[in-house]
Amino acid sequence: MDFSEYLEWEILNITHFEKNIYIATMNIPKSQVRFYKEIGDSIGTTRYRAVDNALNKNPIVIIVPCHRVIGSSRKLIGFTTGLDLKREVFINEGIEIKRQCSLI
């Protein structure tokens, strides 16, 4: 479900750039992942590190599934509440993890 039209974006104290990243991330279907580069490309930027930084400070993690965005190395990186929780959320969504912390 697309919650973006119901959010009061103004009260979140985020930039237009961050809002675009969050909306793009909200469009990632459950049980799927995207790379930071893919999110950046989808909003027309090559500032992939800025995409990572914006998702790292995501103020609405219950709505914006930032855990579904991974690095190009396919490693579980960058989750504010810790990689153990990110791994657990992936398992609960049916996303298969091989070895200790890489996605298939």
C-alpha cells in the first residue's frame, strides 16, 4: 500500500531529496531488495552515498522499508538498529541469506 499520500511530509524535517528516496524505497515490494544505486537511479541521482545516508536517518522505518536496500557488494550493511535485526527482518520476509551476511 502506498502511504506517501497520507504522510505529512512537512513535519518530518526532511529535504525534498530525502522525501524522493523514501518514496522510492516505499515502492520496493516485500521480500525484494534493491541496491542504493538503483534507488539513486530511480530518482535521477548518482549520489549513491547520499542515498545511503538518507536511509540511515530514516525517521519512519515502520513505513519506509529501508532494510530492503543493500550495498552493491550484496552485504548486509547500514542498518541503524543493527545488522542482527536487519537479518531477522529479511528472514521474516522470506529473503534468503547465504553464509553469514550475504544475500543470494
